Amino acid sequence: MRPREILQSLSQPSPSKIVLLVMDGLGGLPREPGGRTELETARRPNMNALARTASLGLIDMVGSGITPGSGAGHLALFGYDPIEHQIGRGVLSALGIGMDVSAQDVCIRGNFCTLAEDGTIADRRAGRIPTAEAARLCEILGSAIPHIEDAQVAVVPEKEYRFVLRFRGPGLDGRVADTDPQKEGRRPLKAAAEVPEAKKTARLADIFAALAGQALKGRKPANGVLLRGFDTYPKIATLRELYGLNAACVGTYPMYRGLAKLVGMEVLTTSEEEDFATLARVLREAWPTFDYFFIHVKKTDSYGEDGNFEKKVEVIERVDAALVPAIVELGPGVLAIAGDHSTPAVVKGHSWHPVPLLLSSPFCRGGESEYGETACARGALGRFPAVELMSHLLAHSGRLAKFGA
Ligand SMILES: [Zn+2]
């Protein structure tokens, strides 16, 4: 029996509610050796108050030294082995924008791009055109290319220059390499099937790119498309099926909402832009209805990626002031605060560093005076794989029966 099956067999109902607050890319690094990280720099009286009675630890999202993507990081936080469940961005994005996805589909992430006259890529993001403009272009593509061969085509805007392309039909397979060469000055690549079964999908992708080029001809700045993250819909047992959890997602950004939906969470309506007061209100209103809440904050990661240490600190401070007290006030049985990976401002990207975890419940050993990477390295939970976080959450909320006689 594997660990998750044991968990599943031990799980039992409980009135205690679980909250998982994820600050995306939370883990950080000091600007100078021996200094304080973003989290440690932030004024965070509410998180520090929790740390005094909570258990702290460090979590490895995928494995030591491995830099995780956000999809992998979140799956681990939800208790799914991210190596066993690999999901492409195409499906995550499709789910996030509320697109209907079925087992017959291949979902692909697209970028509107600017092609130079010689066919090379002048701008991979078409000057980061606004979402409204991308929406118009998607409409143009959708009516120009309703189907290719026997596959239906759907083109839906995501955010700014990004869109999702869905092929629906028989014989499709997501194992196709990206057409985005990741560099300007090169031509878009041909879609290459990684296995013979994916040849049809690759052919459809090339036809789509050619037809899109014709439909967008002469437009500025977006006159071409790049396709990446080809993917089919994975079958994942939901949190309800596994542990009987009635789970909800409170977050603004499409991809995380999609991921939550994939594991069976109800995705609650929030505002268009990330706003902590709105997240707190949505949480409050949904409180009686669900027993597990995943709250997602994106801006920590965005500023980490920008290399903006101060702004990342500021977001953590605002979460501490606006979101943490609102959660505590509701009286969850278990509150876990973590990230889905580290995004240190000095790295300007995701990194492999383990993520600081705070787990607060009436059954913790406590003893630290603050929530930060250094305190978490000393913490009672030690350092463990993030995929095991779910068992801690279930145990602390009284949802796991005794194992063995
Ligand atoms: Zn992330």
C-alpha cells in the first residue's frame, strides 16, 4: 500500500476546518550573506504571533535541489506526488479560464507574437498587448478557424498576450514540443510530435499557426502565434474522493484556479485583480459551506521574478495585515502558511530552496518567535517533502484514524 492509499483508508470526517494560505514563491534569500530574507524582513506581527504556538518546518516541493514550477508545487501542497502527476500548462490555463476540458481534448498555451517581415520573431509577447485586445484577436481566430480536419478549434484569451487553444476530436495526443523557440530573432519552430501517436496533433498545430498568420496578416503588433505546453487532461482523484474534503479555492489568478478545479475544489468567484479585502470577504462568505480552503496570493512571486525585494516584502506585509487576521478570526482548526516554491528576489526566478512552512493548530509544540526561513529550519516539523503536508493537515484537523491495532 502506498502512503496516499494509507491516508485515504485512515481518513474520517471532522468538523474542524483547514485553511492553506499559499503565498506564491514565498521562500527567499537575503540580499547580503547573513542578512534577512524577504519574509524575515517583512513586518508581520500576525504571522509571528501564530509562530509562537505553531509548528514550523521547511518543505521540499519536488526534491532536494529541484526547482519546481508552480503547477508541481501546488500539486505537492495538495498532497499529490508532482512527479507522478505531471500536468502541462495548457490544461492548467484552460481550466483556469473556465474552459470546458474533456478527455478528448488537447489544450495548448498560445502567445500572440510579433513576426518580422522575414518571418522571424521580433517580440515573443507582441508588446504585451492588453487582455481586451487579445480577446478581439481570439474572436477573429475563432471565426476564421472553427475546425481543422475533424477537430473542433476553440481559442480563448487568458491574460495579456496569452491565449488557450483547444483541439477537440478523435486521435489527439499532447506529446508535442513547443513551437516557441524562447528567443527573438528566430523563426517559430514546427510542431514536432514526440511520439508517433501525436503526429496528428502536431499537424493540426502547424495548420493552425499558418491559418492564424493569414488571419492576423498586416496587424500590429500581434501578427503571429507561438504554441507551447501541449497537454491532455489528466485523471486525478479529487480531494473529496481521497479524503472526503469539501474544498474551495479563493484566488484570483487563472492557473491556480485551474489547478484547484483539477483536484476537485470549488473555485469561488473573486475580483478581476488580486485584492486581499475581496479574498477575505469571499472566504468569510464561503466559510460555512466548505471544510478546506486554499487561498492563493500571486504577487509575492511576481515581485520575486522582477527582482524587486522591497515590493515582495510589502506584499507579505499586506497579507499579514489584511488576510491573516481575517482567517484567524474565522477560527480554523488548522491554518498552514507556505509557498509553492521559492522565488528569491536575488534569483529573479523560481529556485530550489526549501519553502518555509507554518502550521497552526491546537496540537502544536510552538516555541519559535517568528515565521521565517531560519526559524523554520529550526522548527519542530523539520524538513520534509511537501507532498506530506496533506497528512499533517488531516491529522491536525482530526481527520486521520489510528493506523494498526
Ligand atoms: Zn508559483
